[in-house]
Amino acid sequence: MAAFQAEPDIHKAVTAFCEATVNTASDEACGGCMMAAAVLGNSERVAEIRSYAAEGLTATADIFAKRFEKEMKAGHLTRTPSAKVRGRALVDLMQGLQLRARAGIAREQLLQDARSYVPLILGK
């Protein structure tokens, strides 16, 4: 998130976020989202876990959406897809990259893929 918020150029901000996601997820010390997926998969009995995860993912998407809305108003991004859709897509992208990293996909492949997703998020 720091990489996304620190960069003034939206293209560079999304790229930096995607690269930071891959770098963090590819770190051997990182627990990754496999644990989160397992917890959520068995959380029907633990509503607080599911609620906490949903709130966190929604809050993250909302932070992205606010930035995308600002960029749309400044004329740097098209109005479609919406800021909300872009924010949710970036969260989904983050989760997918983390899952693939934990599954053992090579860091170089993940970085290549992450960079190729930037135009999809930005609508370019």
C-alpha cells in the first residue's frame, strides 16, 4: 500500500504496488495467503474471522478506489471501469499473485504477469 500511495504517477503507483505484492509474496519468510484461504475456508463456524477479512479487503479496495477517483477527476483515467471496480480488481489481483507465489510460481513470471495487468486495471 505504501508503494501505491507514495507514487504520484498512477501508472507507476499501480506498477509499484503489483511489484511490491510479488516481492512480498515471493519472500520465503512470508506466510502468504494459503493460511488466510484455509482460515476463511473453515470459518463458517467463526463469523468474526470472515467479517474481519471482508472488512479488511473492502477497506483496501476503498483506499484504491479513492485514488482512482481522484485520478479520474484529474483526467488521468477514463471513467470506465469505475473507481470501485478498479479498486476491487486490484485487491483481487493482489490475492491472486499471493496465491500463485505461495504455490511456487517463479518470481520472474509473477513480475512479468503483474506488470502486464497494469493496463487492465488502468483501462488503457
